Amino acid sequence: MPLSTMLFSFTGRLYRAPYWLASIAASVVAALIVFVIVLAIGRIISATIVLVVVFLPLIWITLALAIKRLHDRDKSGWWLLLFYLAPSILEVIGKSAGLPAFIIGPIGFGIGIWGLVEIGFRRGTLGQNSYGPDPLAAPGST
């Protein structure tokens, strides 16, 4: 899969190794860019604007990689709403309802761990699935 497709497209399937390599590489590059920007600019307001410009592509890349991993598991990308947003929503609901953190916190943590395992550690569907051919299959074997 071409790098541009891997990082910017929401279609297709991606197995674990390129997911982790691309995720780590994107995070390291973003951290280096942030470091250079903060050193070069120094002013908080200007740096904040530039950092937003850096993090928007990083968010896009993170979503594209995670959606392709879910596709490899034969799951819709909409599962990211549960994995990424539900813990924060539960925290807000818990605080507004006056619930102690030890009640809501473990539920959100559990959802986050479930998402990490589902996206990062579980093997994709063997063979063809709803989202395309198995990326680990030998060429011409599907």
C-alpha cells in the first residue's frame, strides 16, 4: 500500500505491523516538529496556532490508520466513536451527575483498553472481508 494511501485514505485494510510503525513514526515526527516550533517561535500565541496546524494532519493520520485497522478486523470505522469518545463522554456525565471517579473511571478505562486491543493487537480477518482482500495474503491467493 502506498504511504499516501496508508496515511490519508479511510479505505482498505491495514495489518498490525504497518499500523504500529506508521503510528509511532507520525508521533515522533509530530513531537520533533512541535519541539522545533516551540524553540523557533517561543511566543505562546504564535506557537499555539502553528501547533494546531501540525496536529490537524496528525489527527487525520491517526483516524485513517485506526479505521483501516478496524476494516482489517471487518468492523466499521464508526467503532472509533466508542473507543475514542465514550471515555470522555462518560467522564463528563459522571462529573455532572456527581458520581465519584472510581465508578465511571474504570468503565472509560475499560473501553479504552478494549479499543487498544481491538485496533492494535488483534489479528485481522483471514482472507477477503467486507473491506477488501487480506493484506497479509500472498499475491494471487485470494
